[in-house]
Amino acid sequence: MAKKGHGGHHGGSWKVAYADFVTAMMALFLCLWLTSQDQKIKDAVERAFRNPFSSVTKESTGIIPNKDASSTFKQEGKFSSMSALEIEAMHHLKEDLAKLFKDQETGQNSIKIDVTTEGLSINVFDRAHKPIFNNYTDVFTDYGGWIFDTLAWEIARYTTFHIEMEGHTEMQKDVSRESGNKWELSTERANAARRKIVNGGVLPEQICKVSGFADTVPMPDTTPDDEVNRRVTVLIKIKQSVDAAAGSAATIQP
């Protein structure tokens, strides 16, 4: 009986060794496959391991970019310097934000998302009927706090993008407290938005610029005194566009 049990013990051990061998061979084949792929696939694998939750979306079956979604977004923004993965990430961020804020009143939206040649431009409007800030201050209303907390939650999923914050005001026809310090107010509101999204999970090092423009940059097709110009703009940019802008600025001679 002892001999039979002894033989049974050795009879099962080879299965464990064989399983280890097969696992090692699979790992070897995966490594060989990865080394033979182009850089886009390698980057996709790296991002999938670094941030697996943002890699899986309803429009992608895995780490391979969805070509249809990428090409559509590329046509909208003409992103000549963006990789397929960056285009895909921008596409999903835009779509997710659009879904979150889809229930707002038509024509009176607090959020406007536009595709630009550098990424996404997200305008958050401080409208009279749905104020983002308390009057003449950089203190958020409850609604404004919710808006930027929601933005932060979505943007924080994408750690490779760079972010610029811009504050804007409308032109005041009469002399008032807000018009008197419009430069300070627009800058303070942009900075308040920066603090809000950083507290919401966006990495501080992703913020590369905070600016106040007062009433000097109205929205297209609006009059300068339109309340729609009272806004904070969040610019989501890829690293290449930020580096290119920095390089151009560095070449300017006095």
C-alpha cells in the first residue's frame, strides 16, 4: 500500500512541472510578440498596466485602439501630432463629459466642449440663472462646485494630458465692483478652478498655466457684454503641443 501511495505521489508531480513549463512558454511567447510590435502597441500595453480602468471602454475591445473612433476624432480636430492612443483618449473624455452634462437646458448650457487643434476646450459658463461663483468672488456656488468636481473626476483618469486654466469676464457697461477688478477676478477664478480640480484628483504637475484675460477674449459670435463671456475655460492638451509651444517661445529673440 505504501508503494502504491508513493508511486501516486510521483505520478502527480510531473503535472505541476508541466504546468509551470507551459506557463513559462506562454510568458516567453507574449514577450516575443510584444517585442515584435510597433511602438503604439507597446505604449498601449504600458498604459493598460499603469491605468487599467481607463483603458477599457465600451468602444474598445482591449488595448488595441478603435480605428473608427480615432479617425473620426482626428478629422474633427486635425491632430497631426497625436498618436492613435491620445486621439482615442481625447475621444472618450469628450464623449463621457457630453453624457454627464447632457441633461442641461437647451441653449442655456453651463458647459461647452469643443475640439481644437491641440486637444479639448471646456468652457464653464457663470450664467445668472445657474451661477458658478458667488457674485464678484472666486467662491464656488454649490452648483459650480459640483461642475468642477465632476470635471476633475473625469479628467483625473487621464494623467498624460496637460491642462491650462483661463478665467474670463464680460465687458461691463457701467462701473461696478466686478468691472473694476476684472483682471484680478478672472485670474482668481481660474486659480480657484485649478485648486478645485487638483483637490478632485487631477495631478498638480498636469497644470501648466493659469491665466486671467478679463474681457479681452469674448466667445466667438457674441457681443463683449454677453454674460456667456463670464466663464472659466479648461484646456486639455497633449504633451507634444505644450512642448512645441514652449520651444517656439524659447526661440523668440528680444
